Amino acid sequence: MIRFAVLISGRGSNMTSLADAIEDYSIAAKITVVISNKCCAGINLAKDRGLPTRVIQRKNFDTQAAHEAAIAAAIHSHRCEYVFLAGYMAILSGDFVNQFAGQIINIHPSLLPAFKGLNTHQRAIDEKAATHGVSVHMVTATLDEGPMIAQASLPLMASDTANSLAARVLQLEHQIYPFVLFGLAKKNLSLSPEGARWHTPSSILADAPAPMRDSLARCLIWPASASKE
Ligand code: GRF
């Protein structure tokens, strides 16, 4: 059973997609705590479904180090093996990230290394990118970097606005983050400080629950051999 924390700052739809997938597909995993750095819609969603929650706000601490120490203490007290960042809108220090080396992952709405940072959808439109998408990657001390775990892409359409593109990318996000959790739970995916390793990438989609498999089959571009099924 994988025990993991989810760190959020906003609406919490990715946290919800992880919690739903655990229930819907009987994934051997448990969200042991949802931590937010602000009062937000996502923390209410987590409470509504009975998940343990903690709101740990920066303003209540003198320093970033003290704030992060409180977050780390909450993660440790809930005996989490992994930390999933899901819209956590604060830059974590190298000290924090390094103490969870190989255990902390993030979902980012672009095909990294393209469009690090914010406003990814509008920037993809402005740059007339042919494709856009979502990346799940290991977190290192450098923003939106770290070894890739999974990536899925979609084509931009001439009619796309930032909102329409964001909505389509979000649908992919809600499949790929649970897919990564599924890989960890099935021990097809290993994470370590050295990086991410899919053990049998060519069969992971075949083993995945049908909705995940069907929506990712056409658009998963990493792990590369999974997309060649
Ligand atoms: C998502 O687009 C995620 O990729 C990014 O922040 C957003 C969070 O959305 N890191 P939600 O709170 O999960 O709905």
C-alpha cells in the first residue's frame, strides 16, 4: 500500500482525480494527508471526502525554512512514502526538496522543457505551438525541472483559447497523474534520487484500467515505448 501526501493551493481537481482513481480502480494507495498553504476549495473537497487535511500557511511562520519544516513534519507524521504536488503554488527550497529526494513529484501543464512556469496555455497559443500537453516529473531544486516520469500531448486547434486549451489539458492531467500512481502501486514504476524508471513500459498501458488506457493510448509520449503499443 502506497501512502502519499498531496500538496495543493487551489481548486484541487488533480487531488480529486487521484482520490477517485484509488476508489474506482482499487489502486493499492492511500492519500494520508492533503496539505495546503492556504484555505482553498481543494482543502474543502478533501475534507468532504474524509481525507485528513492540514492548512499550513506561510504567514504563520517567520521564515520559509520554518514553514517548510512544518510541512515536512506533517508529511513525516502521516508516514508518507511519496509527495504529489498538485497545483501547489509556492516554490519549495532546495533543502526541502532534497530531504524528499526521489519521493516528490509534480504535474505541470505543458510539455516540459517547453513553457516552464505559469500561463502555459496562453504562451503555447502565442507561440503557435503545434502540440501542448502535460508532464509529470520528479521535483528537484530547480523549478519545473527534474527527471521526466510521464508526458501526454494533444494538438492545438486554430480555435483554441487559453481556457479551451486548459480544459483539454486538464482532462489529460486527470488521467496521467492517476496513471503514474497506478504505475507506482503496480511496481512498474520506480522512483529514486537518480530518476524514474518504468520497468515494462511497453505493457503498462495494457495493464491500466480501461478509461485510463483509452484516453492515454493516443497521446502518451513518455515513457516512449508505452506509446508505441
Ligand atoms: C494544474 O493545471 C496543474 O497541472 C498545475 O496546477 C493546476 C492545479 O489544478 N500544477 P488543480 O488544483 O489540481 O485543479
